[in-house]
Amino acid sequence: MTTLRDGTYDAFIIWAEERNGGVAIECTITSGDARGDVINIVTSSFVARDPLSLVGLPCTLIVRDNEIRIAQ
């Protein structure tokens, strides 16, 4: 598992699927020192959307105190 330092990271969603009432998102970081790292998170932020419609979209990962939040 990759540990990210607090901050914001540009990323690209490479896969998304429904999981446990949320959406599991796999994305890769596209800039900075962590470029190329693949991150997996489960979020409830996109439950109203078809998970496959998220694939290919850019997003921003926000890391604070070892918690990752995704913003589109």
C-alpha cells in the first residue's frame, strides 16, 4: 500500500465499481513525486453515478492525516 503525504494530488480514474454501498475507485497519480502510484479508495461521494462513467475522468486526491478524499 502506498502512503501519501498530506497534500493534494492530480489523478486519473482508471477503474470504478460498486462495492459495499459505495464506489471503489482505482486511480493513478499523474504529477509530482508520487506520479505513477496507483491508489485504491472506497467512497460514497459518487454513489448516484454509474461507476463506469467515472473511468477516464481526472480527479484530485486530498490527503489529510492518512485519510484520502477524492474530488472531481
